[in-house]
Amino acid sequence: MAWGKKVMRTQLAIVGGGPAGMMHGLLMARAGLDVVVVEKHGDFLRDFRGDTVHPSTLQVIHELGLLEDFLKRPHQKLREMSGVIGGVPVKLADFKNVRTQCRFIAMMPQWEFLDFLSAHARRYPNFRLLMEAEATDLIEEGGRVAGVIADTQQGRLELKADLVVGCDGRHSLVREKAGLPLIEFGVPIDVLWMKLSKSPTDSPTTLGRIAAGLIFVTLDRGDYWQCALVIAKGGAETFRAAGLEAFRQSIAKVAPTFADRVHELQDWGQIKLLTVKVNRLREWCRPGLLCIGDAAHAMSPIGGIGINLAIQDAVAAANILAPSFARGTPSLDDLKRVQRRREFPTRMTQNFQMAIQNNVMTRMLATKENPKPPLPVRLLNRFPRLRGLPARFIGLGIRPEHVQSPAAAEPRAAEAIAAE
């Protein structure tokens, strides 16, 4: 391998090939801009990432004319959400009356979703995706961010850009190097993720099960369940100290229908800890730099909203910045417009999540007896029409975005991509 220095020039450099980065790259390439996405991994195959594609995101895909192709990918449709609280079955949300093209959540592995976005982005000749390219620093010139430095398989890359967009997640290097101040909120929970096999008799709509001191969530992955045991913050070591058999019995206690499968958990390597964070930047931008998605605001896993909020950021940023590029280089005020557009829905969603964490989940984890469904849940269970309210909040969110950025570039045929 020959290590040297390479300099590349682009209009838009996107750091991070996750949902926000790939969607923003697709939209901006579609608008005719020269786009380079740098992604530190060599593929998208990573377990236990956000896999719930909500109606708001499906609407964006529909507006791009890509929905039919998207739905050919492996997925399951979740049309309603239910749970079990203290042994009592409850129905929580029904998407049938949500006013959007798709009235369901598509449960699709994130690697499939990212492969879909990258495949359509690469149809634009002005789009480049650099895998195994890890951003290590920012380039600054004249008081503004002027690009990014990345380590690649071919050596050190200096990627000069009119604008850098940080989409590199909750541990964002871009955010750190830019010195953007972060507001951290205390979070009382963590999550232990694992896989368990499916049975033909399993309910596809029962997402959450709550018993004395235990919360267990299951997400349909087609031929297996992606499972989450919600625990008190810092409680992972307590579970490990008690031993794997005690852990398996905890799952069997909260979800008796899984008692015949907990033996599939043979070692702690099968169980991954997600340290839950909720935070957001005070300022999402500097001259020449904008952060969106988890790089701007880490969300709680409650509701599976994070991936979809990141997509909304990407759409809003494209709507605002594509016309700005047509006039020249986006100004700092253009970048601040993106924050002003997306900060209110971010704040409101985080406030909702923190209220659930602090007032419901903490109490449920602390109780020694089987809880009773709280009044709001009992009302949802009794009156079906009320279930449209949580469905709309979860499915569409606050201030859903629509594609307004132009389609200025012509995509290539898929056959041309395959021939490369």
C-alpha cells in the first residue's frame, strides 16, 4: 500500500454514511451538486442500529419516486403497536388513519436501507461514496471550515469543500473538532440488545412487555426478533455479575412466551450494551460547517424516532441549502436557517422522550410488583380512535418535511453502475 497525500475538491463533503448522510447526499446530488460522502466503515453491516423506517421517511422516499423500489427490499410492515403491561394486553397506536402515502412502519435492517440510498445516490455521476475513509480532522482557512482530512486505504486525503456536513453520529468527530458546545441531559436508562429466534405463534404487533422491574421490547426482523431489555443506567454490570442464567430468567419473567428460547443466549458476547444518551448542540453550525442528525442531537431509543428525525434534518437541509448553492457558497445565515427549522421538533421530541424516561420507565424499573396500565394507556386501549394520536406523533413527528429541493441532475441507468 502506497501512503501519500491526495487532494480532492468538491462542493459538498458529508462525513458519515448513515441515514442522515446518505439521504442528504442523495438529495444534494439530485440537485446537481458535486457531493462526496466519507464513511469510515467498509460496509453497512452493523447490528442493533435503528431499523424502523416511519411513515415520514416513507413519504420522502415516495416524493423521490423511489417507493416501489424501496418496498422490494426485505422488510416487515407494522400497522399497529401493542404491548403487555403487568400481564394485561394493551393496544397503543394504529397507523391506519395517518395521512400519508404509507400507513405503516417498515421494519427494515439499516444496512438494507443504507444500501438502497447509496445505490440510488450513485446513479448520479456527481456523487461519490468513499468507504473505509475515516475523517480525522477539519481543514480551516480564513476563519471558516474549508474541508476535511480523512485516512483512506490509499493514504491521507485532503478533501477541500465549500461546505462540510457532519453526519457522523452521536460520537461525532466533526462536532468535536469544530468545538461546538453540547448540552447533555441526564438519562436514567440503558439498553441491552440481543437476538432471539421467532415462533409462528408470536404476535407481530406486541412491541413492549412490562413486568415487575423489567421492560422488554421486541422488533420483527423477519426470521428473528431483535430484542431490547431496558435497564437502569449503569445496571449492565449488575446483570453480568448475577450471571447469564439469571439474565435469561429475567427475560422469561417479563416475556413468558420467550422462555423456550432464552437458552439461545450462550455468552455475553451475544448481548450488546447501548449507552443511551440524549443531547443536542447549542449551535449546529460554523462558517463552512453544519451538523445534522445524531451529530446535532442524540435521541433516546423510545419510539424508534431517531433515524427518522435525522432523515427530516437531511431533507430540510437540502431544501434550504440547494438553492443557496445555486446562488454561490451557503452563508452562515443559511446554515442557521437549518437549525431554526429543525430545532423546535428536536426539542419537543426530546422533551417527550425524557418525560417517558423520567416519569414512566424509571418508575416501572423500580417497582417490585406487576404494574397496572396507567390511565392514558387504558384510554388508548378502550377507545380505538385515540390510537391515531400516538401513531401520528411516532409516524410523522412534529413538522414533517417534504422534498422541495430541485431535481437538476440526471441519474444514470442502474446497468451503468453495475458495469463499473
